Amino acid sequence: MTASYERWAEPMTAQFARAALSLSGGIARGERVLDVAAGTGALAVAAAEAGGRVLATDSSPGMVARLRERLDPFAGSEARVMDGQALEVEDATFDASFSVFGVMLFPEWRRGLAELVRATRPGGRVIVATWVNPEGAGPAPLIRQAYRSASLEAALPPMPPGMMVLCAPEGLKAEMVRAGCGEVAVHAVDGVWGGPSVDQVLKVIDEIQRLSPHHAHAGLDDEERARLRGLLRTAVEARAEPGGAVHIPATANVAIGHKPR
């Protein structure tokens, strides 16, 4: 799962990680940086390259193993398995605390936001990125729409409740203020996901479905799977450019808050 995520998800999430770093003022050499639900390290590695001392956390041991490999060249940076809803860090430790498409997925997402703020020093920055579309980005909305069109939506897991609230800029801002942030500004950032051809994108979508923790695809019969494949092909072909490449736009909210002094 980790290698697959790095191959098909990180190229998209990295676009927004770079934007989050830039919009928050960048990372000064020696600053302490926290990255919660860091995945394979799109933000953590960039922050370490800028000279930050990064603690990257994720609940997945596989993700953390990959993070350790990628952060190993950077003195003062490390990765640890950790629950973002109950961070094992001291209060007021970090100059900048990030969660790029992480906190929005937590079952107790308000606790996740509060933990980001708790871990940040007074005057430090708290940065949270969420998708504008409550169904996610990249192939996720296409997959969910195909299930609905095939009358198979009952096979899908419900969307995380945090995404439904945090997808709206006003909701994200209000919840960050509620968690203890001040001076919150929310920026809309555009990005893109896709591949060199329709067939390649469909291959990735099939892999995503098979590797999904809920694996709704596994409960379908052959006829249902064939119907779903047809709908997905139609949806992807509609987004193909004349040269054959597929580009699916995505927009994220990037919220920058400051912890009051």
C-alpha cells in the first residue's frame, strides 16, 4: 500500500504541500516542524530540505518506515508512529504544525485540530489542508459517482464526517478558531491529478479500489464490476485531452492560523 500511495497519490498531494509551505511563510533553518498524518512525506521531506527539524507522524507503520528512509539524510528530523488525535509530544514544542489532508479523515477530527494547536508554540503557525470537494480529489469523486450511477452506492463506506465540515472555507476557519487558533486565513489552491493515458488512469483506479481498506469492490459480482468499469471508463475518457493524457483538476483549502502568544 505504501509504495502504491507514493506512486499515485503523492504527485498530487505534493502540489498542495508546496503551497502550504509557501503560504505559511516557508521554513527557516532550524525551525521545529510537525507533520501529522504525513503519508510518505510530501511535506515532511520538503520542510527538511529547507532546513527544518521535522517530526513526521502517521498511524501507519508502513508509511512511517518509508518516512524514516526519506528523512534519514536530514539531521534532527525523524518519523514516528503516532495517533494524530493524541499526539505524544509536549505542549508548545513546534514552530509550525501541519496536517495536509490528514486531520479531515480522523474519526475525532476536532481532537486532531486541538492537538495540532497544543503542540505549537505561542506565536507559531498551524496549517491545515482539506479538499474543497467533500468526496475528496483525484479519482475519488469519479469512483463514488460511478458507484452511484451503477446503483451500487450502498457498497461504499460513508465519507468521514470531518470532510463534510472542513471542505467549506468558513467551516475550516471556524473550527481552527474553535481549536485555539487566531488570525486564520483560508486560501483556495488548485492542482491536478491524472496520467499519460485513459488506460493508465483506469489501471491506477483499479489498484486504488483493490487496496482500499474498505475494498467495496470485493463485494461486487462480475456483472456489477463490469458495469462499474464501463462507467469509470466513460468518466475518464471525458477528461482526456486530444493527446491522450488525462488531467483531473482538484482544489484544496489551505488554512494558515497562528497560535496566540
